[in-house]
Amino acid sequence: MLVKAETAREVCIAALTRHGVSAANAGIQAELLVQAELMGHPSHGLQRLPRIIERIGNGVIDPVATGAHDWRTPSLLDVDGQMGLGPVVLVQALEEAARRTPETGVVLGAIHNSNHIGMLSWYVRHFAERGFVSIIVTTSEALVHPLGGRRAMIGTNPLAIGVPATPDPFVLDMASGLVSMGKIHDYAARGEPIPDNWALDAEGNPTTDAAAAKGGAIAPFGGGKGYGLGLGIELLVGALTGCALGTDVKGTLDSDKVCNKGDLFILIDPAHVRGTGISAYLDEIRHIAPIDPASPVLVPGDRAVRVRAERTAKGIPVNPDVWRQIENYTTQKGKLS
Amino acid sequence: MLVKAETAREVCIAALTRHGVSAANAGIQAELLVQAELMGHPSHGLQRLPRIIERIGNGVIDPVATGAHDWRTPSLLDVDGQMGLGPVVLVQALEEAARRTPETGVVLGAIHNSNHIGMLSWYVRHFAERGFVSIIVTTSEALVHPLGGRRAMIGTNPLAIGVPATPDPFVLDMASGLVSMGKIHDYAARGEPIPDNWALDAEGNPTTDAAAAKGGAIAPFGGGKGYGLGLGIELLVGALTGCALGTDVKGTLDSDKVCNKGDLFILIDPAHVRGTGISAYLDEIRHIAPIDPASPVLVPGDRAVRVRAERTAKGIPVNPDVWRQIENYTTQKGKLS
């Protein structure tokens, strides 16, 4: 079924406010989920809403919190997320930082005690459209194994970079696992084997059995470099937020544990962003000869912009079961609340 | 032949000062080259010295410059490298930033008009040993092709991250190409074929001919993610330093062009680094069961520390031709100077 973005937004907001989320907070959380659908990332879209509502019901998300801001120095914003909704806490922190950057040029934000922040590209794209350069990293429960190791010790630890450009900003949003655990679940649900380099089973042996991989560990992307990057992100976030590390991280995949990962951002004021040549350079890349004539070279973010245009016009393809569940939340309390 | 680090340092300093480099500047440049040898990265070691001296002779490195510092805001340091030696300009900028971080918590440094900064791990390791978290990125001449594209449009764009830990800091230093052009040159010199996924030839076709790859383009590491990361680094550095981009970048591989790439760093004050648990977490990773019992799991930086201990004791293996050339520079002007 196809659902218009505006309808999806309204239904998400209704479901969230029905479960105690303030109107302002519901608007932010709903927008993130709908943007993920519009950008073609349903794994970060509406299907996340039931868990969020379950977590509210279990008291591990505070639906009205917005985060407490502590400026440790003029440029360093420490945020206690107060167990708030991840996107709410992050957006409020980014806006607080954006009010400060005209003075300091750069703000480093370190967030702890918040919840899952979802699709990172939404945040960096939004701020790039306002002229800011930004970098965001976050951690998650351990799902990725160190190179050559038999078990998961590192989060999927995505990195996002936003740089202003025309007609659309450069937007990178990449996890440091070779694939997502969601994709492995999809293979398992279809009974299909996975490629032999994707994951280990629970005993730490390489497997092509998607069901076995669900209890195991995802490979880092790009061998030793991707392993190093994912671990580097885990340590940067840990060192600057004081959050839990590795297998101590909880609350990003479950419905009932306090979330103890961290988020980190760097925001740079538009006055210090020198855009000269960036848009032309990106266009030059798009127009070099492709190896496959049918596949023009893309710049990170291009595909999402195209998908967004299509889905804004035609609607978002939504799983009817997910949609029914969300509609039910608008009129009744979730099963765990 | 084996050369003691102290001897290598002295000979490098003598060669540099013979060519107009101030004693202080020579000490920094020499230390970087020797540390690269000690850490097991000869491609960034003594063999770089002849080009540096040629560039001084050609007037595209100013041997006494240290960089002009412009605090655009309390936290944003803009550096005109004044065509100085890359390590000199970067070390002076990092030290200037380190004097500021007690007040601001974080400093973003943006350097233009400087030269090749060499092995990034040296800088982040040094500051991590002093308690700082740091990130450094830099650009180079275009050597890497965009994913699916036929020619080089992106620098090798390394990223380094340093995080304090005991007994040794976490030190990541990775380029965004799948391999270095130096490695392809080594294969070509030996007449050996390269794997078919490493590089394209000058016409943009995949090749296993190392000699043909020298005039072509290196693949990004890790597919679309490594491509995105390398391009993201190019844009971050470009946006914040105003440096040249892509195929406009010169002066990192040649001996006679003004270097127009950029460098970027983030330095975070030790007072805001929360080390709790990081060292224990890294040890936990080192001790998980390895897939290959003969290959224990390593943390980025481990191998370099081990090699450094060996080479500090036994000496650095040096190519006799390279050593003779450097010794000659201590008593006579280089051919181009």
C-alpha cells in the first residue's frame, strides 16, 4: 500500500501523543521516521515506531524530555538526554549548538542518556541546507566483530557527514558493518542464504545461514580499515560522552533497557564554510565516464534525493501490517504500556 | 643495512639544515621521517627526504616558515602554512591549539598553503600520549576513482584518530584508497601482477598490470562506503580550508608545484576526555578468540608499537641507495637546488 507522507506524519504524531509524547516532541520523532521512508530507508522508518512506544510504556523513554544542556566550555556542549526520544534530544542539542556557532565557529556536542537517533542523514542534510558543515557519529549494541575475531564487540557505529552544495548537499550516512542486521533478518525471513563474508554464527564461525547469523556477528566493512573506523567511532563517542562500550551497550535493540550508548556531533558555522568549487567538483564526479554505461557515477545522497521526489509525489510504500499496528496505536495503548 | 634511529635522525637533520631548513624545523621533519621508519612505514620515511630537498631547491617549500595563525573565533584556528614543511606547520598549529583547549575544550584547525604532512599516526599518537583526543584528515592529488567511475577524482585522503589508553593509545591511520600508489609501484618494480580489484589503467579499465595501473586510478577501499568516506574527507577539508579539490590538487607527488591541498584537525582537551573503561575494552578485544589461532586480534596501532620496539633496539632497515643519497645531501646541495 502507498501512504502519503503527510498522512504518515499525522498518524505517527497521533500514535505518539496518544502515548504521552508532547506535541513538539512527536513532531520531531514523526518527521524523522517519515523522512527515512521518503529517502528509501524503511528499516529506519515507520517500523521503528512500535518499539519506541513499547519503550515509552516500559519507562525507558521519557516522552516529554528534551535533554539538559551543560556548556562545559564555550564550544563544548554536554547533553544529558534525560532518557528522551533520540531525535528530540539530538535536534534540541543541534539547535542549541547552532545558536552558539556564530560566536565560536565550531561546537562539539556529546550526548549521553538518550535513545536511538535513527537515520543520521536527516540531521546533517537539514543543517547542510542551512549552510552548516556537520559530522555525527553514534554507537549501538555490539553487532560487529573485530577483524579476525569470533564475536561481536563493536556497534554498527554509523558516521554521517553533511557539506553544503547545490542543488543538494553532500550527505554521507554509512554504518561501519558490512551489512545491517536488518538485512540479515530479511534474508532469514525469506529463507535465503547470505554471502559467506557477511557474518559469523554464534560460535564465531563464518556462515551462509542467515538464521544462524542473527545470533552471531556482522563483519566490518572494508576489512581492517572499516574495523578500525568502527572501533575509532566507538572510542571517540565513549571518550567524549562517557557512555558504555562494546557488549555493555544496551537499549538500542530491546524494548526494556535504559539506553546507554552515546552520540557525538560537530557543527561548524556557515560563516566558516568556503563553498567555492564544491558543487562544480561534485558535478564533475557525476559526469565522469562510468565503467558500466548504464550506471552513472553517483555522489552520496543523490539516490535518496531522487527517491524522496518519487515518494513525495506517489506516496510511501508501507507494509500493511506495520501500518495497521501504527493506526491501532492512535486509538489504544500499546500492548506493553 | 640497519641504521640506528638516532643516527638516521642526525643525518636527516644535517641534510635538511644543509639545505636551508632551520634547526627547529629540521628536528620536526626528521623526527616524522624516522618515526615512520620505526613504525614500519618506510613509504613515509627516509625515502621522502630527497623530494623534500628538491622542493626546497625549487622554491615550493619555504624551509624556515612555521605558518601564520589566525584565530577566526575562539575555537577555530585558520593557518596559512606559508609554503612551509608540512610537519612543521601542523605541529606548530597543534601546539597553538593545545594552548587554547583548556579554555575552549575543542579546537578545529584548518591549514592551507602547507606541504605533505606524511604519516598522520605520529601526530595523533603524540597528542593521545598527552591525554588529547584528536582527529586529523588531509587531502592529496587525485589518485582514487569514484565507485563505478573510470578515472581518479579523489585524493587518497587519510584519516587518523587518536584516543588515550594504556599502555598505548588507540591510533588509527588509514587512507581511503584500497591500496597505496606506492604499493602499486612496488609491484611494477618487481614485475608482478596486482589483484584485479585494485586499480584501473589510464583508459579506465580494470587491470592486473601494475605498470599500467601507475598511470590510472586506485579503487576506493570498502566499495561505496570507502568511496563516500574519501569524498567526504575531500569536501570537509575543501569546505573548511578553501583548498583545491580533485584533479586541481598539485604538489603532493611532484617536486616543483606549489602544494594546494589542505589539512584539518580537531583537538580535544584532556579535561574533557573520559577514559573510564577504554583501556579495558581494548584489552577485551585483544583477547577474544581469533578465527585463526595463529593470528590474535589486534587493535589499530598495536603492530606499529611492536615494530617500533624492535627497530629501536635493532635499528631501522634502510635501502642503501636511499641512505647514500641522504648522506650526500649532508655535504652537497641536491641536484635541483
